[in-house]
Amino acid sequence: MEELLKQVKVDIDHIVAEWLESNDVNENDLFVIGCSTSEVAGKHIGTSGSEEIAAIIFEALQRLSNERNIHLVFQCCEHLNRALVLENSVREQLKLDAVSVIPIPTAGGSMASYAYRHFNQPTVVEEIAAHAGIDIGDTMIGMHLKKVAVPIRMKQKKVGNAHVTAARTRPKLIGGVRAQYE
């Protein structure tokens, strides 16, 4: 397990560095994270959650949040209908309704429950429209991204054993052939 944890730290640090080098997130953006710590550990999603893995990933993403001044939003697992954990101040700013639930590893997932316990004033909402995000372990974050999602081809394609996908969003292009966009 110690080797896996070291690898997870290296992998997630590479991913954070890629985000920091890009122009794909801006100040005050919402950044959604879906993460199966089971998949990171090489197990089937939902079977072997790990608080140790969650801690490493959370810490690295906090660095991204602090350096880019973005808001992290952690997606819960399917047992909580993929609800989202975020800071209550962000929920208030966006005028979102809170739901009454506290994510735990077996209902919400290890990553979301870890985030809930380590945010300053955590809350949970049912849905959000984030500007960008990362999916670690094929947890399906697309339902929480703004339209239009654009895939990002990350150099670092795995965290531990989990497949990684990422996306940013852009405004819709409307107007047809005569329209100008820039």
C-alpha cells in the first residue's frame, strides 16, 4: 500500500501541475472532482474506498484551488445520487439549495466524505454547473459540467490504477456561418 500511496502522490501532483500550467481554469471557477479511491487502488468502483488515498488527492487539489483561487466541488457516489460537497459560502453565493445528508465512505464515497470532513463549512447540493473538472476512476462527472464541455487531453492519464479524464467548458457558439466568435 505504501508504494501505491507514493505513486498516487506523484500522479496527482503531475495532474495539478498540468492544470496550473493551462489556462483552463480561472479565478472563482467551479471545479468538480469525481473520484473512486477504489479504482485508484486497482479495485472495482465502490468496493475498497480509501481515506488515505482521498487525503493525498484532496491535499493536491487544495493546492490547485489555492493557487488559482477556484472552488472545489466533490461529487458523491451513486448512493447519494451524485450529490456534491462544497463550501457553504460558495453554495450561498450561487443561491443553491442545500440537501440534508452527510457523506460517509459507504454512502457518498471516501473522497466526498473526506472533503466533507476537511472543508471549513461543508454543505451538500444536488446539482451544479461547473466550469471544469476531473474524473478519476470513471465516475461520470459530465452531469455537473456547464454546456459545452470540451475534453482536455491530460499527459498524466492515471492516478494510481484509475483512468483519468478531464474537461473544461466554453460558451455555446451560436449564430451560424456569419457569426464571429473572437
